[in-house]
Amino acid sequence: MRLLFVCTGNICRSPMAEALARSHPGVEADSAGVSAGPGMAMSEGARRALLAAGLSAPEHGSQEPTVGRVVWADWVLAMTGGQKAELLRRFPWAGDWIQTLGEWAGGGEDVPDPIGSSDQVYQSTMTEIGRLIDAGLAAKKAGPRYQAAAGADHAGYLMKDRLLPLLPTPVLDIGTHDPSSVDYPNFAEVVAALVGQGRAAVGLLVCGTGIGMSIAANKLPGVRAAVVSDVSSARLAREHNDANVICLGERLIGPVVAEDALREFLATSFAGGRHARRIAEIGALEDRT
Ligand code: RB5
């Protein structure tokens, strides 16, 4: 189970939660702050509260929540409703796994900020966070996973919307949903992170040509994004390249060709054999760079 705890500055509540969660076997934890400056140490009060409870207070550098961190986490757990709202504003596609810590624990209040308070307040804040983490972990709720993730820019969203019903479910549609101009790398990053981190089995990206989406998506580890223009390229992208993201160009191919290509892509298996060696070489290239 991977947990990302989020507070405001990432120096008090969320690093305490991170340390508490890490003391549970099988739990990986990280923390961030919606207004975090980079690299600030944990507050002294938080550090003393952890040490007083017999836990270690590891080296800490504050950080902001990013696409990668949000996708990595099974659950993103905010200390307050306000922080949750801010997370949803920045990462609207992650609404299935962004909650307040209290909600995740089965019903609890916001965890107020102890900054500047006495050691006693820090200790009671830490005790409350620990109680909520214990309750949430006891529920053993798996973080959501998807069979497919889909994204598009303004030049591709109509085709993306038309293709959504062909994708295996559950599908996570990260947008865009209207013709207002947006930048395709932001959508490629999210779908590629979802696929590269195993949260979604396959990705669909549509822009004007499919090219920008594929260039951006292929920057992320574990992603093999292929621009496909017909049924043959769709089949070969799967058979030979084990592509896990299909990129289509709404301005270049028609809707029926796109539907046929996507069906073929989804129905075709990787051929393995000599192709497996080449895919392993791509993985090694990724590791080297
Ligand atoms: C947007 O105008 C266009 O550049 C984009 O959709 C895509 O084709 C980029 O590769």
C-alpha cells in the first residue's frame, strides 16, 4: 500500500503521518504540501513528537504534490477539506483516490495545523494522525486501478470521446472535455504516468497528429507509445513493439479508421520471441539514460 500524505507546508502534519505510516509493514509512504517551498526540514515540534513516541524522525525535505507522486499513491490523503479541494483542482482526474485522512479512516474531522503550538499539541496531533492511519489501514481498501486511461488535447478530444466506449473498463478519462486550447504534454504526462506505473493497463492519447502526444508520453519510464494511423500499424505496434499507449491524430485519420485501429490494438497480443529481446533493450536504454 502506497500512501501520499498532504498538508500545507509539508513540514508538520504530513511528515509525521509519513513516518507513522512507514512503521506499518507493507506500507510505503511519502508526503507533500500544497503550499510547500522546496527542501524545508521537518518542524522541531514534529520531530520531537516522533522521537518522544519512539519513532525515528528521518531527514526530510518539503515538496509539492506532482503528477508522478499522485499517480504513485494508492491513496492521496489530505489533512483538511481545503487541501483536498486544492488537490482536486490540480489533479481532477485523481478524484477516485484523493480523500481527507479522516474520510479514508471511515469518518473523521480535519486534522488542524499544530504549527507554532506546544509540544503537547504536536503530540496529540500525532496521536490523532496515528489513530486515523491505523483505522484506514484496518479497512484494507485497495487503491483504484484502471483497465484503460484516455487523454486528449483540444485537437483530439472529439475523437477521444468517440473512442471511449471501445476501451476496456474501468476507464479513467483525464480530459480534456472541450475545445479550449490546452497543452498536449500535460495530458500525455498523466496517461503515461498511469500506464508506466501500472495503474492503468493501456493508454489512449489523441491530439491533432498523435505525434506530440507520443513524443511526450515516451519520456516516462515503462511507456511504449506508438503513433498509429491504420489497422496494420496498430497490429504491428502491439505484435512487435508491445506498445502500451496508442496515439492517434484526429486531424489526420477519420473516425472509422481510428475505431478499427483501436479495436485491432486492443485485440492483438505481443508476439514475444525475438521482439522480447528488443523490448528488453529498450528497457536497458531507458535505465542507462
Ligand atoms: C495542437 O494544435 C497540435 O499541435 C497538437 O494537437 C498535436 O497535433 C501535436 O502533436
